[in-house]
Amino acid sequence: MDDDFNMSLRKFLKQVGVTSQQAIEDGVRKAGAAATGRTFTAKMVLTVDGLDVEHVVTGKIAGPAA
């Protein structure tokens, strides 16, 4: 792949990572004490218009400790 493609892809993935972390942290703040000590299941679905791409990532996120 060429350098422009790689840079564009990396920029997109960085934006996804940063904004996703902010969204999760906001959700935990809004949940307040209800999030303490819990484990949450998260799912990220990536689709790309114009390409036959659907990628799903699931994982566990530990809430804040007591």
C-alpha cells in the first residue's frame, strides 16, 4: 500500500481510538457509582462504504475500582 493510504488509515484509526475512549469514559462518569467494580462488555463494529468490509471486535472493560 502507498504512504498516503497508510497515513490516512492511521489518522482515522487514531481518531477512532481517541473518540471511543472519550465516549467510554463519559459513560462511566455518567453511571457514577453504578459502574464501580463492574465489568462491561464492549463491541466495536467497523464498516467501510464502498468495500465489502464489516469487522467486529468485542472485549471486556473493567470499571473503576471501589
